[in-house]
Amino acid sequence: MTTALDQLKQYTTVVADTGDFQQIAQYKPRDATTNPSLVLKAVQKDDYKPLLEKTVRDHASKPVRDIIDHLLIAFGTEILEIIPGRVSTEVDARLSFDTKGSIDKAHELIKLYEAAGIGRERVLIKLASTWEGIRAAETLQKEGIKCNMTLLFSLAQAVACAEAGAQLISPFVGRIYDWYKKSAGADWDEVKNGGANDPGVQSVRRIYAYYKKFGYQTEVMGASFRTTSQIVELAGCDLLTISPDLLQKLQDSTAAVERKLSPDAVTNESIERIAVDEPSFRFLVNDEAMATEKLAEGIRAFAADAVKLEKLIDALR
């Protein structure tokens, strides 16, 4: 019988969400995404220590942040040997509120990829969906550098990214779910709030409908999944980036997967446009406690893992 993963691929582009590139090939994704936490996790495995040690050895005289850039590109080039599509490589989260710094770092990453023989058409630069990150993406997109907007938790962020011309957004399904579940505490009802009613699923559906209704070309890629249920409820989304453990569960399953999202199904929905100039963007994100808290938490976590990676590299020099 056809696996759930193969069924999903009929409706949605499947992306592997991992730095562990040795796991990728068996699932045959088109694209792959990485972030500082995933790379940190990978380099602590014995299989990847030689790559880490070689990168540090080859660039030992450079500042530690430059070595991290070379490490990210080393992982990216290895991944691109396996997949036919694009890899996402993330700008340091500590630049999340620095437009110029984000642009400069993106230029450095693209230059390193091009030196390794990788064209920019195969790379997505990941930026936090802050106002400053979105402005960086607007400039980079005009230069032909495609951007993946991460740490996205609200419609306001999604609309601002689309109006800036970002190539792709990554709304975080699982982290939205986590927030609402924690907020509800003992009152949380998993049956009532699961499936199509999952708050993370609903957030992506709302963004998808808005984009298709108003003709935005920015791709929607659901991310940060906790369960296969969240994934199959978004079958039909432009892309879904999925961790290896959930890819394996989908590959092991033969449960039916039906298309849940399609452009035709949402074009007649009654949806109002929202304004996303800087004052309205900041107010709308601030007005949504979940978005504000999860954005800040995500930036802190990615920044902390970048520091851990720096310390790991320093210890090897």
C-alpha cells in the first residue's frame, strides 16, 4: 500500500527539517532546512565530529563566528549533494533586530556557498520574522537572494513578509500549539483542540487562505510539528518541513491522507486585508501574546545555541 508520506507528496512539497544529513536520503525530500539548534545537535554526534574538526582545523585562524559560517556551509553543501532542491541556512539569531547586520551576514553566507560551487538559487537565507528581519529580506530579495522567514507566529508577520517579497515563510505549528496548551493548563482538551482545531494548524490555514485570496507569491511552509496529525491536517500547503522522526512515522503508516488545503477552496472566503506598516505591525504582534512570547523565546533559544556552538569550536582550537 502507498505510504502516508508518499500520499502527502502528491499534494505538498516535503522538506526535511534536520542537520543530520545522513538521515535525509531515505525520505527523498525536495528541500531541507537547518537552524543553529539542529546543527549544534548534529555536531555532537560521533558521525559528524570529523566534519566539525576539519572545519575548525581548516579555518582555525579566523574568528569563531566565521568558523561557524564555514560549518553551516559545510552542512549545507553536504545536504545539497543529497537533495534536488534548496537548503535553508540561518543568519545568527543575535542579528534579529539588526537589518544591516542581517544583510551583511546573508552576503557572507551566499559568498561562501558560491565559493563552494553552489548557486544562490539553491539556497534560502533564514531570517527571523522581526520588523528588522523582514526589511533585510526585502533588500536581499531584490538582489536575487531568496529568503526563508522563520520564527513566524502571527498573520501580521506573514503579511509583512509577503509584502516585502520574501520567497518563503515558516509558520511554527508546534510551538503555537505548545503555547496554547500551556496557557490552558488543566483546562486543555486534546480532543477538542486537536486535528483541524489545533491552534497551530488553524494559524497556517489562516495565513495560507490570506495569501491565496490576495495573490501573494510567497510560499507557505508549515514547520515545527509535534505530531503527524498536525502534518496531515495541512496536506496541500505549499511545503511542509518535517523532522526525521515524523518523516519515519509517515513512511511507516499507510493511513489515508487527503488534501486539506487548496487555492480554489479559499479564494471565495471572506477575508479582510490588514495594514502592516511599521506601527501597525508592531502593535499587531504585540497585541497577540502568543506571537510576542514565542518570537522572543525562539530568538533567545537560537542565540543561546549559537553561543554553545561557539564554545564547542573554541574548545577544539
